[in-house]
Amino acid sequence: MTFDKEQDMQRKLKVKPIADSYNSYVIEEKEKRDWSGNIYLGCIAAILAIAFFT
């Protein structure tokens, strides 16, 4: 696939050496947290609590 525009995508990588190994590393990619599911769950819980106590 060819794109007309170059996309600026920077990833945050974390490099950790593996214990008791020679020249071996683990690369972890830090991702941005998605809070939308937690907010949705909190709203549903609040609605159910209000309905239960009234």
C-alpha cells in the first residue's frame, strides 16, 4: 500500500535487559490507556445504585 501523506507515529518503547542472560532484552510498548470502558461501567453502576436505593 502506498500513502500520499507520511504519518507521524511515534511509539514509546521500554527496553529491559533479561536477567541471567547475555545480550538479551525485552521490548515493551507503552500504550495509551483507554478509559472509555471504565467510565461507561461507572455510569451503569451509578444508575443501578440510584435505582436500587430509590
